[in-house]
Amino acid sequence: MVNVGTRRTSPDDHPADVHFPDDHPVAVHLPDDHLSDVLRHVEIHGVISGGLVARAPWVSRGEVTDDVKIVAVLRGRAHLRTDGGASAHLTEGDVAVLRHRTWLALRGGSPHGTAREIAPPVGWSARPLDASGQSDVVIGGHVHLGPAARELLHPALPPVGHLHGSDPAARRLRTVLGLLLEEFSGGEPGSGFALAQYAQLLMLETLRAYAARPDLPPGWLRLLADERLRPAVRLMHDDPGRPWRLEQLARAATMSRTAFAESFRRTSGFTPFAYLHRWRIVLAEHALRHTDTSVDALAARLGYASPTSFSTAFRRTVGMPPSAYRRARRTAPTSGAAPAVGRRARL
């Protein structure tokens, strides 16, 4: 690559301090981070699957078949109930996240008396919203997770979570919901494509909102959000094949070996080297799905002593040897690809 006068800036540089003289071209390096690194390599796809526009009183109910279900109120309000006796009162800008639920019921208006039973329509189309603003606008989506992504998300998500749009940490989440409302009601060309992209953003902002919560349980998401452990995680992500020693990782986090090991386990639920092993397997899975890199080359690149030791570790974690995984994942239908938006009549 030709050097065109690149000037690297530190992560602490403020944009206002970066100058662009006319006679010295400068390449701006976009920031990278561990969450982006993980999301690029695990199978995780947000999909918007339905929506409704209705004046209260109304009710909509159905089964939930997805690992992670998302319900967002773009306008108005709705009361959500699901199995286990859980419920949430959602107002404009709120998002409910359901994990391993089997059914849900949404109701607009008074919780008592009769209400019109409605079902989300099949397929998306622009829906002119009444000028009075009295209609409730609700969308539903789900998150498809591969095995590694389940490890990342499931510990971080409660069975029924409620993200409040009024929470300062949900500022970008509110922005995404506003964009979804425009697409839902505007009828612009390319709305279906835009909704698919916004579904990914909705998923990301939901993860960010959870990562900012002080009560986040141990897991990958909490580890990736931990500023003190971040330098050690960066070392493992940047050079996963290196035979890291505990003192090297602890030094990066400016901790003693004992304090680092305990903090890492308490934050992530893993020991540092169990995390490094799992990250290597995540990288191997991604390479086997998307590249023709040989098993021998992967073993060397990821720091295994031999292809046999790599295959043994891979099989112990994934349940099949690398070669069988590659054949299965390349011949099976790609269930993780985002389907046509709103193909099924459901929230």
C-alpha cells in the first residue's frame, strides 16, 4: 500500500485537534473495538419480522420461536405480557427483549374490557400514519444467534428485559427507532433494504444499552465493556496465536497476576486462557465458513502445536472436527442470513 502521508492519532485525540493541511494528505484511521471484532466473527443477525399500526384498544398475541425476541414501540404505548408471569409497560422509545420465551401478548389502551384482535400483516408496505398521532406503532424483530453468539448474549440478557427510551444510555437507540418509524411510514424506494440494515443497528444499540448497565451479569459483553481489562483483551484479539503468559496479560491491565486472574474470571465467567481458547475457536469457525484456509494453516496461525491438537480442541468445543464443520456449514442452508423483511405474519 502506498504511503500518502498517514498520520496516526491516538484514541484520546479530540476530532477538533486533527488538522488537514491542503498540501499534506492525511489518512484518518477509523476506530476499532472488541465488540465489533466479535460481531464480525460470530453468527449474529438482527431481523425485523413484523409491525402494526393500530388505535387503542387493540390486542395482538402469538407464539415466540426465536432465541431472542425484540419488541419496540415507535409511537404510542403498549402493555406486554409473556410466559412466566412477566410483563412490561412500554412507552414510546422503549424496547423489550425476550430470551427463551414461548409466547407474548401486546395490548394497546386500557388493560380491561374488550379490544380488537389484530395480527401483523404479511409483508411490509408504507402505512400513512394519522395526523392526530393517536395510533400506536409497534415493531417486532428477532436476533438469530450461532452457538458462539449464544455464549456472548445469553448471559447478558434477562428472560424479559426492558430498555427505557428515556434512559440517557439509550440515546442512539432512540435515533434508530426514529429512523425505523420514518421507513415504516414513508414509503420511500428501498424501504425493505433500509429496514434490514436498521435491524442490525437496532440489535447493536440494544447490546450497547445492555453493556452500559451497572447490573450486567458476568459474560463476554461485560468483559468487552470493561475498560481496565480491555488492554489485555486487545492483546489476545490482536495476536491470538501467541503463547501468552499470565504476567504479560496482567501487566497490560496494570494488575498483579492474582488480581488480574480474579478480575477477569469475575467479569467474564472465564479464566483468561479459557477465553483465549474460545476466541481462537470463534476465529477458526469463521475461517472454516468463509475461507479455503487449510486446517494445518489454521492450526499454525492460531497457536496450536499441531493440526491434531487443533482438531481435538475444535471438536471438544464445537462437537465435530474442523473438516466436518466446514462441509456442514458450507452445504447447509444459511439460516443466519436475513430473510425477506416481514415475510411471515408475526411480531
